[in-house]
Amino acid sequence: MDILRSITHHHHHHQPVNNGKMCEHTHHRSTEGRRGKLEDNHSQATQEMSRIITDSATGKCYCRGKVLGKGGFAKCYELTDLSTGKMYAAKIIPHMRVSKPHQREKIDREIELHRSLHHKHIVHFYHHFEDKDNIYILLEYCSRRSLAHILKARKVLTESEVRYYLRQIVSGLKYLHEQEILHRDLKLGNFFINESMELKVGDFGLAAKLEPIENRRRTICGTPNYLSPEVLNKQGHGCESDVWALGCVMYTMLLGRPPFETTNLKETYRCIREARYSMPSSLSAQAKHLISSMLAKNPMDRPQLDDILRHDFFCQGFTPDRLSANCCNAAPDLHHTSPAKSFFKKAAAALFGGKKDKAKYLETQSKHFHPKLCLDLRKTSISPQPCRQTLEVSSFILPVPAKDTSSKQHIKDSIRMIVRGTLGSCSSSSECTCASHDLNSICFSNAKSLLIIHFHLSFTANNISKESVNSSFQWVTKWVDYSNKYGFGYQLSDHTVGVLFNNGTHMSLLSDKKTVHYYAELGQCSVFSTSEAPEQFVGQVTILKYFAHYMEENLMDGGDLPNVTDAGKPRLYLLQWLKSDRALMMLFNDGTFQVNFYHDHTKIILCNQSEEYLLTYINEDRVSTTLRLSTLLVSGCSADLRSRMDYALNMLLQRCN
């Protein structure tokens, strides 16, 4: 009885909901008298509705609590299971509101569709039943209400919060689209927030199955401010229309108002059809670019959901792992400088039990000096390092053809030099490849190869060869820079995870997730299992496993290259990484050289196989092409690839300085 008393003494405050949902804008004619009558009937039905509701099929009793929101046919209430105390959000629909067959069919369709959905970021459907008066739909209860309520209290949200919420919306929406379901009414009021500040996409009253373009319904459905041009023009609703609504949602969260809000509906529709809206200077360049891409007038110009998450707005800005409930009313206090910072706090806690003096072990240089291999280029300049070998300036001068030698012959000579590996390439015959060939020789080898290509491409056509080579090399598919604490982590295409620690040592976790390779210096490898790690390495192994888990859970692969592993080749491990304001460069023990460009996620990979250099280009669509450098010398390449090769060469030359 205590639980019954506590439930029935509830507070009667209604949650404000923007019920701007519509179907066919011609329905906006004056219907105040009819609407008022319906509201009176609905109010009367509510007053007569019992506080204790029984599901006759199961015998369960529920207590109806406060109103959470109102919809077209229904009101949503708190509903508590009296036997367990579990709380639900119950959509209660009076039979009198769905007395016409097409109205009842609409409710049945919504139930059938929603009950089939199971995803972390979709409001969970638990159960439905009915009695002589009402239909009851029991849904997941979200105690923090919706993003509409949060924005009403906050006015605007920070870009970090917008990234946090958008990631979850995109996750839920991607699941819906994979099930071939269109939501068709994405808006702040339909994004519900649970006790843990997790977002759930809800309200499937207008959701529909995705149809081919020629079969799509031409009905104008959705919230007026968030309708897309193609829906307004009765061309049908597709996945791109949901992306448009997502652009409206992002704009609204950042600026506190929808992009196409005007004083009258006719003007709003005109602005939507023309994709005309203002873009305040207060937004970051990345936010502006993402919004404008989602609000492209042509549906085909809008990004795919995966492209949204790969956008610079997400990749170059901090996204919190979680938000405090205080964010419902006040801006969060976020001091994080790295996307992985809060994640790796867990690692420190697991390792050191929160004792800061012990954590310094992994944050400072080792007392026993190892060559520090990781170097940060954030300010676009590289600190010069002493070279271990003396190299003449002439080693960068390209061979000049004799007067009686044709340009073609000169190109052939250069090709032969590359194919034979005579430009100082590192041998890859054993596990200890770099014991005799240090980091500088790898840099010079790659730089010389790119210099020759750079020189000769000026004489060739500006198109990329269609020949693509089958190859079996490893490359970096994921990476995370956490060098302000531990080091630089990466995952290879064979699922090996490596960390180049701040103390200059390197550790790899093989794809079996059990075997560890430890490199204290170039080429010196110790092998042990995670369960039998030497005492002095336990801390680093734990950090390595945290890096592996973080990348597995939070990062996506960077291209479509097949995973081909050559068992006869030595294990790949990172020797040095460098960053500029445009790109990340990585150098490996076998001479493999990879550059990732931030703004469009393109990549170039230079590697040596069977004494022949191969260059792989992964474009912004994550499609890869692998070419022999000898082929590039003859056929040329695209302007895009040329500019990236030039930039990579400049990074290498700075490193060799």
C-alpha cells in the first residue's frame, strides 16, 4: 500500500510539447470549433479514466500517474506496475478517438512497427493491451523527458553536447534505415532522455516503410519547420528527408530556433523550397559545413549517416562519453582536450587505484632512456633530431639525364632504381629489420622515392591509372592520440593493436588478443601472453588493452582494403608518428609510410614489396586503389593524389631535416 500511496500522490504539472505534427498542409484550415469539441471529449475521457488500470489478459495492475505529453490521438502518462514498481511511459488512446477504420489501422501499424524495433537508442516497446475504453501502449520511461524540454531550459546547447546527442540520434536512425523504416517526424520533442542522459528516438506515429522512389507516398507528413523540399513538393519521403530533418535538429540545438522559422507558414515553405536560411558567425566552420551539407536542396547532395559521423565536426571536436543530469538546466563544464580522455581515466583508475603518484610512471620519461620515437607536429614544424648517419646534401639531388639521353630513357632509369630497391629502401628479411637500418634511412628512402615521382609527374598526363595491383600489406585502420598521458595507439588491418608509449617503447597486442610483442629498442622483440606478462610490463599491458577496447567500441575502419596477411613477413610496428595541422604521418619498421588527411579522411600508403614500391590511395569514399610507382611514372595520376603526395613529401623532408 505504501507504493500505491506514493504513486497516487503525484504532482499535476503538464510537460509542454510542441504538437506541430501534420499530414497534408491543407488541413490547417480553421477547425477550432471541431478541435475544441474533440479536446472536451478527450478531457472528459481522462476524468472518467480510472487511476488503477488492469490488463485483463495478464492480471497486472498499473497506477496511472502524471501526464507526460499529448499527441494527435493520445496522451502519454506515467504508468507504474504495482507488483514490481517499474515505471513506464504509457500512450493511452481512447477508442472514441480511433473509431474510424483508417484511424484504428494507423494505431495498429504503429504498434506492429514499433514492437519489432530493438536498439539502444530507440525507445523500447514493452507491451500493449486494451479494455472497453482505451488502448494502452507501454513504452520505455525516460525520466529526463525530451531534448525539447532541455532546449527550452537551456536556450542553446554547446557543440560538444550537440555531438554527444547527434551521435546517438544517428545511431538510432541508422538502425531504422537498415530496417528500411523512415521516421518522417524527427524533431527535438521525439528524442527522449533517460535517467542516465542516454538519448532514445521515439514516436513512430508517422513512420513508414521505405519504398522505391516511384512507389513513395506523396503525403506531406511531419513537423512544418522540419519538412524537406522534396516532401513539400510531393516527391515522397526518403532517407535523405530524415537527414534534412537531422540538419534542422542540429541547427536548432546550436541556435535555439529552427532554420526556417518565419511569421507565417507560407513564407516558411518558401524558405524551405529555396533552402534559404541564415548561418550565424557564432558557429564553428565545421558546424556550418555539416549543417549546410545536411540542408542541401538536392536530396542526392546530402551526406549518408556514416558520412555525418566521419565529418570534421565530429573528428576534430571533443565528444563527452556521458553528460551530467545538470546539463538539463546548465551548460556542462568540459575541460577535456582529447576525445579519449575520460575513457582513459578508467585505465588509470584500474591500474593505480586513483593514486596520482603511481600514475606518473606512464606519464613521464623512463629513467632508463630509450630513443623517443614519437614526435608531435601540431605547430606544423618538426624539431630537428640528430642523425645517426652522415648524409650528403647530394643524396637528395635527382639523377640528371645526359644530353644525349632522352627523357623517356631517364624515366626508365629511375623506374629501374625503384623496382630494384636501390634508393636505400629498408630490407625486410627478418624480424629485426631495423637493427641495421635506422629510422632515418626509412625516411630518406621514402623521401627519395616520392621526390623522383614528384619530379617526373610534371611530364605526364593528369589522370590516374585504372590498373590496380593486388597486394598483401598492413596499414593503419584506426588510431587515437593520447600522448598527453600514455602514447599513440593504432589498429592495423590484421586487427593487431599497437601503442607507441611516451617513454619510447612499443607494445603490440596480436589479433588473438592474447599475445604481446614488446619492443624496447628498434628490432629487439620480447614475446609473452597477456596472462603471464612480466611484472614490470603489467601496467603497459593494461593500457594497451584499454586502447584496443576504445578503438573497437568507438572508431570505424578507414577504408575498403582487404585484410591480407603474409605469414612470412615480419611483424609491423610503429617507429614514429608526426602530426601537422592537416595530416598525420606514420613510419613503420619495414619502411611502410602512411599519411592520413583530416579534412576528407583520404589516405596514402607507400610500401615496399618484393623490392618494388607500391602506392595506395584511399579516397573520401573510402575506396582504395593500389598502383606501382613505375606505373605512376608512366601514366601519371589525378590532381588530388598529386597534391597529397606533395604534402606527404614535405612532411618527410621536414622529418629528414
